[in-house]
Amino acid sequence: MNKSTLYNHLTQYRKTIYPFHMPGHKLNRMFNIKNIIDIDVTEVDGTDNLHHPKGIIREAQEKASYTFGARKTFFLVNGSTSGIISAISAICQEKDKILISRNSHKSVYNGVILNDLEPIYLYPEINHSNGIIGGINPHQVEEKLLKYPDIKLVVITSPTYEGFVSNIEKIADIVHKYNKILMIDEAHGAHFIFHNDFPKTAMEQGADIVIQSTHKTLPAFTQSAMLHINSSNIDCNEIQDKLSIFQSSSPSYILMTSLDNCREILDTKGRQMFNKYAMNLLQCRNQLKNKLKHLKLIDDEVIGTNHISDIDYSKIVIDCSKANITGIELDKILRNDYKIQVELSNINHIIAMTSVCDSKKGFKRLQEAIIKIDSKLQKENKKAYKYDIIDKEHKYYNPKIAYNMEKETVELENSIGKISGEFIIPFPPGIPLIIPGEKISEENINLISIYKKLNIELMGLKDSEINTIRIIREV
Ligand SMILES: Cc1ncc(COP(=O)(O)O)c(C=O)c1O
């Protein structure tokens, strides 16, 4: 019997909990792969090489590019993270300007710091009653491109963690009018192409580079992801070179096979599987929409607000802002009393991630649990909270400069008005609340103390207790 700590814990978890979280395979046995050990090989004669593919890996990538609608596809074994950093590094040179949505994942900021780029920010609209981040206004993209004509690359996250899609078609037209490159972090949208109920993909809408975490929403192993090229203006050799820097020199054949296997399952059975999934999903959403009294399923009503042009129905987002419960408490009740684990919980909402691997029984379990919890709640109009970060220009120093500047450590409450030398990143979703070089506001500190009280994980700070922060030393 396997007594290793992780194996024991994880197999026990699988037996007891229903996962409404990633990975998209949902811990079930969708894979045609019976024994993982059989495929854990290395680069030898006949097994090809991810960093210079000429054989089976090249063939698998070509098949994936056809399925996902790209000109060329690169397999990623270090998540979208590696694709995002590699693509930014391939396109931008030191000191270049890069236009990024301020709600970008931390990997975008790491790409900025590693390449010493000058970020210009796009601020998404925020829903001021529940604090959830919306989409990017295409006009804002045009304004920035006009103001900073030397911007090299535009990077936008769409969909967001909550499944909100920006108007990429319009944004792509604008970006191309100014002869720039549009990269979309579509980490949460790898499944879009497989059913009409989901939004149009970023590639269908004209994006040049698209990065998808296959593992998040499709049946593929954690860390397996894809970088798609959708334009003849991108130097694919440069992308390949950078991927060889930022990805392991021993890329996992288990992960690569999982990507190819996922593609094969979807090519052969995808239509039928997705039709069944879309039906189960719709039934679950309808039940939640009609039966919840205090909690609220976020649905089509948000389309057209806060620059959200479409939503991903696969994300079951429950708004708690009008009920006497926080998202964190709802998450705990689901886990403890109903043995359901959701992907994310925050002050005012939770996200249950669904996928084509969820069962009808699983959907029923989720909807019944949420409806039952709701029946015991009461109305409460909570104070609106917002991610202060996103609506204000707080940048003071370039992130790379700030990252390397001399720092001093101060108590959090004494840091208001100072310039941060560190990231503060609530996880998930991995969007920095504060970036090195930004001025720390009172709202930031208040939000951090709420996060601490609610036990929301905060990453990026040297002080793991989150009592102090390193600020730029004043000269
Ligand atoms: C919007 C977004 N982009 C990129 C990433 C990084 O993806 P990965 O975990 O595949 O590296 C994440 C991870 O959560 C994400 O939410």
C-alpha cells in the first residue's frame, strides 16, 4: 500500500469531495491513458523533443492547432504562465512599452519585470455592488495607443476568472489599426471552441497570440497548456526560443500526452460530450436562477454592463452581496456540510468551475446544496467593496526599478502613502492588489486586513504573517 503523505491525502480527497474546481478532468477517469508510468519517458530516438519538434510532438501540436483553430500551436508544460512570459519576451525588447489590463495574472507582471518593460495600464470596469471585475473598454485601448504610439504589445485577460469576456473583436480591430500585436490571456477559455453556448474564442475574434490553460477547463493534467499563434506577423522561431528558456529542459511526456489525448477525445467525442454538458449546465443554471432568494447566480444581465460583452456559462458565479453570508462562509459550508469544493471564494462571491467532465449527478448536488443553504439565509445589504487597485493610477516607479531598489520593512499600517517594493497578490485569482512601484493606499491596507481576517491567501510578501511590507527606502 502506498503510504506517501501526498498520495494518501489526495486519494482520500478524491473519494470524499466533489471538485467544482480545476483541473477540468475533475479527477475522473476520462483519460484513455491507463498507466501513467508507461508514458513517462524522455528525449530518445523516436520520442521527439518539445524544444525542437520534428516527429510525434510536432504532429501532435499540428493536430491541436487544427482543433483549436490556430495557425500554429505550442504545447506548454509549465502552464499558461510559461507561455505568457515567453510570448512577452519574444515580442518585446528592454524598455519597450506594453499595454496591459491591470487585472492581469501575476505572470504578465513577471514578464514585464524580467524584460524591463514599461507597463501602461488599461483599467477594467468594476461592478460597484459586488466588487467583481468586468471587461476592458475598447475606447480606452484606442486612447492609450494614441497617447503612447510606441506601445509594442497589448495584453488583455479575457475571459476573467469569473468568465467575463471583453469585446475582443473590437479591440483587435483597434490594435491592428495601429499596427500592434494583440495577445489574449485566455487561460480560462480553452473550452470555448467546443460549443456554441460559450463565447467566441479570442482567435475567432482576431487576437494574434492566445494562451490557454487546457488543464483549467478541459480534460488535461495540471500545468498542461497551449500557446496559439493566429497571425503571420509573429516570429514563431523567436517564440520557440523563448519557450526553451522558460520551460523545463525535461518537459514531461505525461503532460504532453495529456494535451494530445485531450485533443483526441474532443476530436472524436467532443460534440456529443459537450452537448450533454451544455444541457446539464443549463438545467443547473435555470434551477439556481429561479430558486435562489438571497444568493444570486450571475447571468446574462451583466452582458452589456461594465464592458462585459459575453459570459462563460461554465463558471457558476454566486453573488453573496445581498445575503447575510460571505463567499468565504458559503465555501466553508459547501465543503463541510455538502462535501463540495469550489474553485474560489471571496468576500462577495464564489466561483464553482464546471467542465465537460462533470456528471449530471454532480450538477444536481451543487444546485441542491446552494438552494438549501440559500433557504436558510436572510437579506442583507452589505457595504460595497471594490478592488481599489483597478480603478486608480497608482504607479510611481517602473516595476523592475522598484523591484531592484533598496527597501526597508515597515508595519502594514505605517505603509500608507509609501511606495511598495513588493507584490501583494490575493490567491486565487493571482491578480496583484499591489505591484512593486505602486503607492500604497488606505483602501489597500483596509482590504488587506479584511483578506487577513477572512483567511484569504496573500502571496508576494516576504513576511508570511502579512504584518509588514517592504517599501522603497526614501533617500
Ligand atoms: C487569468 C490567468 N492567466 C494565467 C494564469 C496562469 O495559468 P497556469 O496556472 O496555467 O500557469 C492563471 C492561473 O490561474 C489565470 O487565472
